[in-house]
Amino acid sequence: MKIFNSIKSFNAISPTIVTIGTFDGVHLGHKKILAQITKSAHDLNCESLVLTFFPHPRMVLQEGTEMKQLNTLNEKIELLNNLGIDNLVVHPFDKEFSRLTAEEFVKEVLVDGFKIKKIIIGHDHRFGRNRTANIDDLISFGETYGFEVEQISAEEIDEVSISSTKIRNALLEGNIELTTTYLGYNYSLSGIISKGKQLGRTIGYPTANIKIEEDYKLIPLNGVYVAKSILNGQIVFGMMNIGTRPTVDGTTQTIEINFFDFKQDLYGQKITVSLLHRMRSEQKFESLDALRNQLSIDKAMAENYISQL
């Protein structure tokens, strides 16, 4: 997959089959659309092209809106790369771009920039200044400029019944199983391992603290999770806590994982941790001994869960 950091940096050689969207999560619903553009590109001897935006348009147009996302930009690129897309254009979304009229967007971007032969788009897609144009307008433009419009029907989308909003809500409720079902893969968190207070070592459960650099990445509901990671080429399981560590009077959210059967130093490394199951809410214990006892129970529960995978 070839990646372009703006519309202008893409130079169309062949006609393209295009789809447009934020594709947050690259979930099963998205994959249905993406599979159609790759198939259509193959059938029509064209190149497939995905146009997406960064930052998320809502973060630009609705100032002050906190828009947590399922994927960081790098995660989204990796997921799309695995789907056989020929070209990915990640355009910097800003207010100037948002002011393009629908026809300017179609003529300047799709026709002149992308040499579009066909666009495959959701039935409810809106575009142009103030999002005033709809699928009927796009079909009309297609007739004017000579490209085909294939719309993903409401029935097809409802059949899959998946949306990024539903997945965000599932994560905020700690429903990891539902999240995995919707995404078609395990939700993950990636970050640099940094040194914490090393309290876990003193009670027999050393943890790796994960520092996530992208502040727009959605963090699931606080609690204790079964998780896994690939470390030095091996799958390693563990239990992860997301929360404020109330037992030691913590106030800021941290993400820390205790890996089972892994003793190597990870400080400074970037790792990716996949969430498998939420075991319980975070709670405050009366003493470190009480916390240690609970961690022993948590580990037994986690190992039982892992044994059934």
C-alpha cells in the first residue's frame, strides 16, 4: 500500500476506485466497504484508493469537542495495509479544506486529483461545505463528470449493525467481548514502557507502566483486564490495571501490566497490549496485604480464562 500525506501529493497514474471516510476502528462494517473497492478495482483494472482525514473532522469543526478515537493514525494505517488497498491518502483536515463546495471537492479532488472511475460510499454520506451535499448530489456529479457511484445500502450496513460509536460505548462500559466481536480483532493499547513507583515489585507483582503518547486514543473503562502482548517474538499473557491506584492514594490514570512468566527489562521499549477480558472494577483496599491477596485471586482468574482460549 502506498501512503500519501495529502491529496496534492497523490499523482494518479491509473483510474481509481475510491471510498472516503474516517474509518475509525477499521471494523467489520468498514471492511465490507473496503473489500468492495478492492474487488471493484481488480475487476475494472483500476487502483483502489482510500481517502481519510487527520485530525478527525469533528475535532476541527466543533472546537472544544473531545473526540476519543479507537485507532491512532499509525494503527489505522497498519490495519488498512492488511486489507490489500493500493493507495491511502491521509489528508490534513482543516477549516480551509472544509470550505470547499461539493462541486469543488468533486472536480478538484475526485476528478482532477484521483482520476476517479467509481466511488463506493455509504448511503448516508454527506460532503462539501457544511456537509450540504448527499448521495443524490454525488450521483448527479457522477453523471456530469463521468464516474459511477455505488452506494452501500442501509440494509447492508444494518445487516452488519456495527458503528464506531457502538464500539466506543462498549469500551467505555468495559465490554471487551462485544468490542472484539464488532472489530473482528482485539482492541489494543500501544505505548512506551516507563518507570513508575515500582510498588508492584514490593508486593510480588512487578508491573510495566505503559505511557500512551496520543491523547486522542480511547482508553477503556477503569478496571482489571486479562491482556496479552508479543514480546521478543513470543505471546505473553498478563493482567492489566487501568485506573488511579486508589489504594496508594493515586489521582492520575495509569495503565500498568503484570506479565506472567516474563522477567526481562522492558523500560524504554514500545509495546502493544491487546485486551481480552475485563475481570473487575478497580477498588481501594485497606492495606497492601489486602491488595496482594486480591492480586493473587485476579491472577488465578486470569490464568483460568487464558487456559480456555
